Amino acid sequence: MTDSTDRPPSETGTPARKPTSRRGYILLATLVVLVIALWSGYWSIARGVVADLFTNVRMAARAEGGEIACTGQNLGGYPFHLELSCQPLSVAGARGERAQVEGFRAVALAYNPWHVILEADSPVAVEGNGLAAGLKAGWTTARASLRLGTSALDRSDVEIVAPVLSLADDTVAGSAALANLHLRRSPDTAEDAEAALRLDALALPGTAAPVDVLANVRLAGGAALLAPGGADPLALLKSEGALTVRDLRLASGGVTLSATGSLWLDAAGRLNGTLPLTVAGAAGLPPLLAPFFPEGSKVPASLAGALAALGQPATLDGGPAVTVPLAFAGGTARVGFIPLGTLPPLR
């Protein structure tokens, strides 16, 4: 009797082992090398495009009488990012204004270059263009997110944590706990733009307590501001009903102001439009509004008096309030037929 253990593999029913093929590993390694080579080539081309684009921006600024200086310029980020950095970045305008930020970075994913993140290091110094003493600004973090379209900016989101604005002699001119600004093309009308501003704990000279500010507006024709050449915002405001104020709110201590309406500038740059106000805690309104008006303006005190005399009962955030029909004509603010004061024209 023959022992099965002595039989060849073919006779026991167990398949014979084939030598391990190296062809699959060679193919895989070839594909990996090919992908790396193609990606590296794409990244190098994209890096060149970014470098050319930045050069063109600098040349365009120079052609208009300005200057962009990127000291210590570096363009890297391989393999997944494209990152342009400057230490520092200086920008000069045609009218002599100049700003310099200590450090600047622009970062985009290599596979999504249409979404760019900008970061700036504190501080920034601004001088010229009527600023006799110059200005300085500092912050904890400053970041902007830009979503680019085929020919213009589609959306911009800016966040600055703990911004502080001061004069060159270090006299503080303003500070906040947080500043947010959102700007985008209107989803309803492509020619318009929408902006939303939020300032938490804003402190300005003359304010008795920090002020929280919220504003949501729509500017007719404002999409032109997002185009590469930009536009003059004052020119855009010089059409009736140009600025729609969807929501404006100031709050400080026990005072809250809420307004909606539409505003525009006439040919002389004077404010026109209607901005009905609803106010809770109207007695504290003058110190709340004073920093937002020219020094010595009587509008805040006059408005508080008009609210006390002519205000209609209303509610705001579930509490008692008063409302008045505030209107501007030729720069003069009125409640009904009662003039409150005149604002200087914007040029």
C-alpha cells in the first residue's frame, strides 16, 4: 500500500504553488512613479503661473504709479500647496499712501487654486494720503478667504481677532474683540454685491462702553468692486436707493438701535434716503452714536430728543422701545419736519 504523503502534489489534489510574479509590483511601481512625475510637472507649471501672475500684478501697480515690494519672496508649498510669502510686504499707491505689513502669506491648494487663503502678521503701518501722523494696526490673527471666479472675485471672508488701531504716537484710536467682514456677489442679481460686517466690543474714543455692531447691506452695481480693476464705491452710491440697509444694529449696555432702509449720495456727495429707527433705552443714545458722527455733531443728542418727543411705542428683542421715521435729504437728517443736524458731504 502506497502512502499518500509520498505522492506528488498533482496526485494528492493540492495545487502546485506558482512562483511569485514580479510583474504586478513592477507595474504598480511604474504607475506610482508616473503619477509623481505628472503631479510634479503640474505643480511646477502651476508655480510658474502663480509667479507670472504676481509679477503681472506688480507691473500693473507700477504702471498706475504704485509699487508692490515683496521682500524675501518665496514661492513653495510642494506637493499639495502653492504658498507665496513675503517678509515684509510693502504696498504704495499712486497718491503717496503706503502700507507695510511684517509678514504676508497667500496659500492655495494645488488641486483647487481658485480658493486662496491670505494671512498677515501684526503689525501694519499706514502713512501718507492726508495721514499726517500715520496709523498703525495690530491683531492676534488676521486671515482672509478669497473664492475666485473665472474673471472676478466671487466671495471674500475676512476675520481679524483682537484688532487695535492706533496713531503713530501709540495713541489708541479704536479696538475690538473681533472683526468679521463678508463680501460676495448677490445670488439674486449678478451686478449687485452684498456685505455683512460684525464688530464685537468695539471701543472708540468717546464711547462710554464697548459697542457691538452688526450691518447687512446690499449695493446696486457693487459687483464691479469685485472685478480686477475695481470701481469707485462713492460713484456707485450716487444713484437713488443704491444702498439697501437690510439690517443695522448697534448695542451697548442697555441701549440697542435697529434700522433698515435705503440710502444714497447726491451729485455733491450728500446723504439721502430713509432709515427708520427703533431704539430701546433711548436716553443712552447720544454717547452710543457720538463716535460715529463728526466731532461736535448735534445729531445724536437731537435724535435722542426727537425719540423722546415723537417716538411711537414699539418692541425690540421682546422689550419696550420707540421708533421714529428718520430721513436724510441733502445731508440733513430729519424726523418728520424737524431737522436734527447736517452731515458733511462724502467726496
